[in-house]
Amino acid sequence: MAYHNELGKLGEDLAAAFLQKKGYAILERNFMFQKAEIDIIAQKEEDTLVIVEVKTRNSAAFGNPQEFVTRSKIKMLVKAANEYLISNQIDAEVRFDIIAVLKNKKEEQIEHFENAFYHF
């Protein structure tokens, strides 16, 4: 597995553990719909489904991890979230969060951005 793939998987594992410590239930990881992938689908409140995009970097030299969530990525996340709701017959509010992970040999930082963006 390429280093960036390993780093991404590690970031997702750290993010899932972080959410669980905060009282979230992890419902699904790496949900795929067409070309879209949702890293983590979680729930804390019964009436809210949380779609989490995890961005992991080993350095902030080129920008913070959360800055790499593009408009096209948001569009794909919304599409996949909609499919998840329909296929699982879920009637709940949806919140889109970003978890930014900065991980290298010297440091490990995790930032959780709730309501990071809104879907239209």
C-alpha cells in the first residue's frame, strides 16, 4: 500500500477513535456510492446523522488538511449521503463534519469541525 494510502487509513482510524471517545456511534466506514466515498457515518443524537470527511496530512506546509475539501468533494459527499439515507430508509437531519488529522513522527493533532459545510 502506498504511503499516502496508509496515512489516510491511519487518519480515519484516529478520527473514528476520536469520535467514539466523544460519544459518537460509528455506523459505517468507507461507504461507497458510484465514485463517492464517505469516510465515516456516525451518530450521537438520535435525530442527526453525521457525515464525516477525514483529511489527513503529515505536514501543514501546503495548507491545513481541512482546506483540501473541495466543492466537487462536497457535491459527491452530499450525493452519497442522500443514497445512504434512501437505501437505509433513514429519516434524520444530516450534518457534515470534517476531521482534520495532522500526523507525523513528531506530532499528532486532531481537529473536529462540526457543521463544516451545508448542502443545498
